[in-house]
Amino acid sequence: MVKRYSNNPVPIELQLYGEQFAYGHREILLKYCGISENYMFKAHIPHGGVSPASIDPINRIDDDNGNPILQLRWRHDSDVEAEEANIKNVTPIGAPFLYALSNLGYKPEQISYQIQKSVGNFDWPRESSEQSKYLSESKNILYMPLHSWDGDVHVHQIPKDSPLTKLRNSKITVLLGFLDFCDPDTRNAYAELGWNVECAGVRSSKITGSPAGGRNSFLYNLHNLMEKNDTVVSNEFTTGLFYAASMGKKMGILNQSINYELKYSSWQERSQYEKRMIQIRSYYEWLIGGSFTRESLNKKVEMALGLRSFRSPEFLKDSVELLEFRSYGKNLA
């Protein structure tokens, strides 16, 4: 019925499996497997899902025949969580960022060592003044504020009590999401502080498969930015903090005045937004300087990134069906 009567111009295959194009995940996995970019995976490969199902639920996704499609998820325990929710066809493979690192020459055991280094040396203080002192000892700092997307546009502010305001401006680089980077008011607000302002690229292009805006090289660009900084911080939890851990970086969430203000939201009230952000903050309290044990931190980060579910090229080629994807004009020059 969908194929016959739907007026949605997007092919059903892209509706079901198109999420894999976000941040260049498809291209990263294809390169890792040695497969031509003329193909896409017949699977839902989401961005995120680093948090447990109580925060980021796993939803069933059916094909046009009502059968659950294959979901290749990040968390090492995603198959167990899916089974508990009676959702079939879920396989953990780990975060695509791990495969980007592999394509750059990192070995899984090296990534594991870097996570242990980051978490094993985790000594992020809770008090704002102590955080400023801690950051003053860092050579370069990458600040990743919570970013907007089309459906939620955040108000960007640097509170006067932010630990960052007490540091030398030239050592701070702020990494903005594409939509925030495109907003002159947001970009200039950071630039006027004397901070370096960067963007790793777009999440996805309007034309599926297009490399416009650095979509297909996003995670490589992010890696390059993180490599230049020894500490990565944010105002809220972001997957970027765990990416930083996989590179052995120091990380933490800033203790500063919280601003849960939205310029616009297509789907939620401010009270709903605040409730969700408080829930996430509570779960990741240790990143703000809460109590923890080294062993529990290492387990949480490796679980979230799915390092123990990191798959071989042979596993992916044998276990995941491919669909031909035509990307016209790949090399027109």
C-alpha cells in the first residue's frame, strides 16, 4: 500500500535506512569493509543511543511488510535492552566513530587503552572555581555547547559564572553545530569573546548521499579538532565527550548557570525539555564532578560506545545485506 499509494517522494529504502548517511556513518563503514560507495546497508544505523533505554528507548522499525528491520546500534547491551522490550532484529556494532578511528589506523586495543587513560585519570572537579583552575592548566580547550537542530533551536549564552570566562581566550575553541554556526548572532557571540569558532560539517545534506557541507567527512573533521586539544568540555552531556574519551582526552561538563531556553521547538514545551535535560544530567552526574569509581566509569564509556561490540569487516559483510545506491556525478571534475 505504501509503495502504491504513498505520495512521499523519498523512496521507501531511504525512509527506512537513510539515517546511516548522518555524519558520514555509511561512508565510514563502507570504507572499513572495503565496499564501494555505490551501496548502502539494509539496516537502520542511528546516530546516538549511547544512553540506556530508560533515557533513549529503542523503538521497533518495520519494513513495508510489517517485519522488523535490522538495527545496528551503538551500546554493547542494546540487544539485551531490545529483547526486554520485545523488539527483534537488533545487533550492537559500536559507534561509527570507532570505525572512523580504525580507518585512521587506530587498533581496538589502542582505543580501549585511550578510554582507560581518559577515565583512569578522570579528576574533573565539581566546583566552578576549581574547574577554572583545572582548565587553566590545559594547553588547548575544545568547548562543545549543546547544538540546535531544525526542531529545537537553542539560545546560546555564556554565563558570567562559566569557568571558561576566566581563561585566556586564545586557548579556547568552540565547536558549533552546523545550524548554530550558520546563525550570525550565535557565531559572532562566541567570536567576540576572542574564541576560535569551528564547525565540523553538516549532519546531513538535502540530497541523500551528497558530500555537501562536509557531511561525509564530519567525524574525521571532528577527530582532527579533538586531536589539537587536550581537554574537551560541554555545557550538557553530548556524545562528543565520549568520542573525546576514546581519544584519551580529558573531559567534563561545566558547572555554570543553566539556561534551558529554546527559541523554537516543533515538538515540545520548555517544561518537557527541562525535565529531559535534568534526567540526562542526573544520569551523567559524574561528568559534572559527582562521585564515581574508576571501574564503573570505564565500563560506562565502553558500554555506551559499544567497544566490546566492535565488529570485523567480515562480520559486517556477512551479516548485513547491501542495497545498491546510485550517487550520480561522484567524480565529475
